[in-house]
Amino acid sequence: MSDDVKQGIKISEADAAKLDPADQGEVSKDAPDQGDVTGQAMYWYPVSCPWCGYIQNCLVSGTHRRYYNCMNCGRPFNFHG
Ligand SMILES: [Zn+2]
């Protein structure tokens, strides 16, 4: 268990327009179990939305950089894991 909530980083609307939807990462309200997927490093981090402050869990898998859409306000952000 960790209360180490990470601060999200805003993605501007101009930058968001260039994002590939395939790079959108999963978000979840409840923290799922870590390491559920065999042979793949997957981690959920609690992240605070930089737009509205809503805290949600963001999935990071491998080294691929993803972006996330807030579950509460729908605006894009990323974070440094
Ligand atoms: Zn938000």
C-alpha cells in the first residue's frame, strides 16, 4: 500500500489534438491488483488530475509513454511514474 499520489501534468489542447488514441492509457477508480498479467510489468499509480484534482489509478505498462483522460473531467494529462 502506498499513499504516494503523483501529480499529473496538463496536456494542452493543441498537444492533445496530436495524440494517438492508441497511446491512451487505462485509468481505474479502484486500485486493481498489481502484476496480474503474466510476463509483463504493469503498475498502477494513483495520480491526481492536474485539471480537477480527482485522484485515479493510471496503468503503466513497460516503458511506453502514455497519456490519460481524467475519469472525472475527461481532460488529458500524463505524469512521470
Ligand atoms: Zn480531471
